[in-house]
Amino acid sequence: MLVVLGLAACGPARSTSPRGVACDAAFEGEPTPEGLGSVATLIGRPVVRVTLEGVPEVVRAPVTTKLAVRAGDLLELEEVRADLRSLAALEIARDVAIEADEVEGGLAITYRLAPMGRLERVTIDGLDHPAVAELAGLAGGLDNAGRIERTRLRVLERLRRDGYLDATLVARVRPGQLCIAGSLGRTYRIERIAIEGATAIAATEIERRLVRRIGVNLINGVHQPALLEASLQGIRDEYLARGFLDARLEARRPAIDPARGTVALRIVVTEGERYSIARVAFTGEPLGPALRRPLERLAGSTYSVRAVQGALDQVRRGAVDEGLLVEARVHSSTKARGQVVLVVETRAVGRPDAP
Amino acid sequence: MRRELALIAVAVAACGGPRFLGARIGDRCETQPRCIAWATERAIRVNTPVVSDPALVRYVTGIVARLVERNGLRVRPRVVIVDGSESAAFAIPPDLVGFDRRILARLDSEDEVAAILAHELVHLEAGHVGWLGEEDDDVGMRDRESVADERAVALLRGAGYAPIAMLSMLEAVSRDDWGNDPSHPPWVHRLARAAVLVADAPGTPRHEPHRGIVGGRVVEHVRLLDDGARLITPYIVLDKPRDLERRTAFAAWTVGPAVGDLLVDRLLERRERRVAGLRVVIGRMSQPPAGVRTAVEAQLERVIARWLAPPEQTVIVVRGPRDLVLELDAPHIGRWTELLLAGLRAPTAAERARIQPLRLRYVPAASSGPYGEVARRTCAHVIPHADDPERLVTRGEPIRCGTRD
């Protein structure tokens, strides 16, 4: 019997709190011919049977049917790799091994899944923030190293987006227990904000809108990246409403002054072209003239999301009585020299499905 | 159990005036998670029928309360029951759990209902939803769904429900079109992980009907005929307690007048995808031996007398030693949803095979859309086969209506 590979089913994330399992080790990981060791010498031999161990009975049949290595075929390296990956993707095993036994007629292949433990408890020390609840929610589940690490990173990102730019978070696993420790660190005040590239909407107007959306004094308020991004998205909607379909507002990396606890924000506005609607094209089910009119009137006007939505709502109210659904979109391939084609698609509802 | 963040994106567009249900809301939702959640809930309540059936609300709310209290959870959820959402259940932060009534038809026990609700409670408890500007990443969403499945097993155990119900619930839901979504792990993966967690102490789900009420479920079975029409038989499957004698005695009434059409129309509209391909389930009418009545039938009579006003009458059809099929006029199905509590069980294939159509509704294909006229014909007596009255109607086989001498 040849034990050829123990594959750590850690997932793609890199762990900053290794637990004795090399999560970095190529799970992404393509078992190399060297890693597969002696199985490489068996490539091309006929497979007599394939067995799974460590897979629950309820899913053994569907999992088995998906295996690439099959009885009656010749053993192929790529198929072994594919099976190891797909079995590891079940995320019920801490490692997956393949064994090959010599039997009459060829090889008996066994995929052996070593079970994951269970996290009975999660303890959290030094962090008082709602985001940490996601780590607490791991209690009762499987001791899945990859998922623990991904969750840790996600929570850490949430903390930083909430303004705790220096937050730290460490996860350590002991048998049956996940221990979380860290600190939020400080928040930073916004000392100044510079808005560049704004012409269609004045920088002062953008700043005023940011203040209104965020709801606090922008200057000297706590810098919260998530809140800022959401607010910038709202201002982008304003640009869309004015026909600037390609407008972007980006908050560049802030200049942080740790000594004073402040950040200086820089928002770069790329307005792009202002588009107008060259024409309106109708596709799908035919719309009557009265229904088409509100949309046809948009031709030649500056593209405005609000105007298009208003016309669409008006058309939809009438179309629904005729059993029709109407959608409108700008075809990106038609954007040229400041003009777009508005494509209106109509389809009938309520068609019975085919038996 | 779908993308709650997608619901939030929809809700931003739906965010309207400054007041809703008396709550004063700012005029912009995009930067306030609570407003986003409010708008999401509002969008759902506006676009999806909400079920106010008091018995059903009490039942589902009671299960949620048991899960919360016995596990010592900090969340204090509100519950809304809907009819026709895209998900079997959903969670909206900070405290709303939604449940689609239709999923009851797929579930076999209160434990399975608890499994679905426990999954949603984990989403609320762990704060999976409602973070401003967070990337809607499939890997992250799959992680959260798998965490919700796995932690829900622990919640079931803590509340005294059978953990194995998570497994059977996943199997039941995966049979339906509520499954397979890139934001969720594949069904095989979900089943495998749940199976690992329940292996050492699966527990046994209970099927006992609720005290004083006969438990069951509403189903409709539809067969597509050769001309594209749909043959629909709405009925309710009821459970008998396991210790009941294997008698086929029952109380029977004659069939009432022709039924209304509204509920059937709504079933067509909402269930077109679901109903295609389902085979006809049929029931047999027979007469009871004189003087023989069981405790369940007596109980059922009391329930019927309480809930159905004369002169409407109902036929009770015995389907097997453990189930009764109750075929009702369609408008009464709404009332009977109040009685759908514990003890839910699907008929077995063998039980289904023994019953024949009693009343069928024929809907021509051309008028089966939501905006057309629906013409219907009710066959008071169905003769399934000219040569063999006992022969069962099978898929694809034409039927004809006639009069019984």
C-alpha cells in the first residue's frame, strides 16, 4: 500500500496564525509529480476499483460519480489531481490522501479523507465591535482552517473600513476551540479634503453633498472608508443623472498622520463625456405607438438616468395591462462621440412553460 | 437564502419618502445601514404577499423563540411569513427573519422548519448582512452560507430539535427550484458538511400533530395534458398519529358546488415553474363501515364544523393507514393553512399510486396566463378508463368527464 499524498485542505488564503498546518502549502496546489511520489510510477496502469473513505454515506454516490479516476480506466495524473481538488473542496476533511494497492488486474485506488474537527467554542478577547460577531458565528461548525482565515481577513477589513485603520486580529485554534485576540486601535480625524477634477459639479458642491450624505461634519469627523465610498457612489449617481455615464469618483489612499491622529483625503473625479441619446431602438415584442412615445421623446436629449427611469415607469404601467415587460439599457457598443443608443426590450409574460 | 445584499441593492432604489409605518427616515438611504434594511423590508412587504394567518404566524414565531431562548442568542428577531418570495427563507438585518409559506409543502416535520429558521438566525446573529460598501464576493457569501448551515445544527441541538433535520431539510429544498445559486455552496457540499456534524447524535424528528389540530400540508398536483392544458387537483394531505389503528373508516360528505377560481389563478401565476412536470395525485372516495369512526376523523369533523360554514361540504378521502387526503373547494384552502402545523409528511409513492381523481379542474392552455380569461370546467365524476374503472390515471393519459348512474 502506498500513501502518496496528504493534501492540506486549507483553501487559498494565507494564514498569519499557523496552527501546525502549512496553509500556504500549495493547495492551490497542484500536487507535483514529486509530491505524488510513488503514484507517479503507477500512471498508465489500469484501475480496478475506486473507494472513498471519510465521505458521509448521504453524499457518497453523487461524489463518487463526479470522480475523474474511474474503474476500468487507466490511471492519469491530471485525473488524480482533479479528484484531490474536488474532494478537498467539500471542506469536510483536514487532509485528503490517495492510496494505491496492487490487486488482481491493476490498482485499487482509495481516497481517504481525514475528518475535520469541530469548533465547540469561540472566545474573543480585546475586541468590542459588531463585526467580530462573524467570528463568533463559527462556533459549532467545522474546524475549517481556510474558512477561519478568510473570515478573519473579512472581519479585519470591516474594522478598517469602519475607521479602525490600525486594527489587528489574530486567530488561534486549539482542539475544539477558536481563540480570537486583537485590538481596534484608534480612529483618525479628517483634517482636510481635496477634490480634484470636478467641473460639471463644483468641488464645493461635492463636498456639501458628501457632508449631507455622511451626516456628520466632514472635517474633523472620523474617517470611515466604507461610509465615504458609499457616499461617493451617491454622488456618482448625480453625474449619471446629468448624462456623464463614465464618471468615476475615487478616494485615493489617504495621507495618514499617526502622531496627530489625522488623515488628509484626496478625491479624484473623472467626469468623462456627457452623453446624449442619439436614438431609441425597440426590440422584442411590438409596443403600440402610445406606449412608445414617452421613450421616443428621449431621443436627442441629454442622457439622464432619472429621465429614462421616469419614461420607463410610465411605459411599464401601460405595458403590464397588455402582459408585457419592458426594460431599457444603454448598449455600450453604441457609445461614441458623446452619443448612445437606448435599447428598449419588450417581452411577454405569463407564457406557460413547456412540459 | 439568497443574496441578501442583492435585496439591499434593490431596496436602495425603492427608498422613498420620509416616513414609513410611522418611522421617520432620512431622505437618503445609501449611507445608513438601518435605512437600507428598512427599505429592503419595505420592498419585500410591497412586492410579496404577506401571510397574516394567525395560527401559522404563531407556529413559526414559536419555533424561532424556542431556538433563540434555548440557545441564549442575543438577537430578538421579528418574523414575517410571505407567499411567493424567491427564497424559502431570508434574513434582513438587524432582526427580521422571513419565511415562505410554500416551503411547508416540502418539509416533513417541525424540526425541518426549525432547521431553515435556524440557518437564517445564524445570519442575523453573526452579522452576515448589512455592511456598507462591502464587496458582494461569492467566496465570502459561500463561506457565510456554510457557516449558517453548520452553526444551525448546533442551534437545533441546543433547542431540542433533531440535528438530522438539517440534512433532510437540505435534501427537501434541493429538490426544488430554490436551489443552486453561485452565492451558496453546491448542494452536495452542504449535505456533506451537515452530515459530518450530525453523525454522532442525529436525533429523531417528531411527526406528531399539534394537540387539538390535525396536521397536514397543502399541495397541488398538476398534469400537463397533450394539448398543453393543465389538470389541477388541489388537496391537503393530513397525518394521523402513529398509534392510530389501521382503519380506513371515515366520515364522508357529498361534493359541494363548483368552486371559485381566484386561488387557482394565483397558483397558476406563481407556480408555473414549479408545477410543470408534476404528476397527478388522485384520491378515492369510499363509504365508511357503519358506526365506525376513529378519533382522528371525529377530531376532523369538529375542525371542519368549526372552520367550514354550511352548506359547503367536503370529501375526506382515505389514502392509506397513516394519511388522509382531504380534497377541498379551492377557496377553503386558505382557511386550512391555519391548520398546517406539526406532523407534516409527504405521501409515499405507493400511497399515491392507490388513489384516483375525484374532482378535477381543466384549464385550457390558451387562457392560463395571468392576464387572460380562465375558462374552466369541473368534472363532478371522472371515469378514468372506459374498460377498467379501477385503473389509475397516469401521466399523459386523457380523461373524460361523465355522469355516474
